[in-house]
Amino acid sequence: MTDLVLRDIDPEMADRIKRLADARGWNMHVTLENLLQRGLQACEAGLEVHLDDRESTALEQAIAALEGVPRDEGFGLIGRAPPAPAPTHILDRWVEEI
């Protein structure tokens, strides 16, 4: 099997991949293999999300409403939390115990 190397991967994408691996109980190899397989199938099928004007307007209004939620100790902090400190190296998050 061919080895693949991903360089300069976006940290947010790396976090999403790690969360998926944790949620499914997969190791990183299985997770990336599944993502590549399913992503390739979706691309080959030409599946893309397109919103019509009505849906786009509804989404914009919903986002605007959520942005207007007052700052408080609970719900209002969703999406407003300070960013987490950057790891020393992205691969440090993926250390799997042997």
C-alpha cells in the first residue's frame, strides 16, 4: 500500500479528524482511510451542497440571530470562547498508546 503524507494541514481540520477518530474508536490510519474512501465516493458522485435563495436567506438570518445573543455565562458564550492554545506540534495530539 502506498504511504501518503499530508503537510501543513489546517489545525482545525486536524482537530475534526481527531474528534472523529475518538468518537468512532478508530486509530488514525483507519480514520484517514475511511475519510479518503468516503470523500472520494462523494466527489465521484458529484455531491455538492447548493442552497437556493430562500435557504441561503434563512441561514443568514439564523446566523445573525445567534450573533445577537447577549453575552452571558452560558448560551451566549457559544462560539465566543477564546481560542485554545496551539499545541507544540500537531502530531503530539495523535500519539497513540502502544
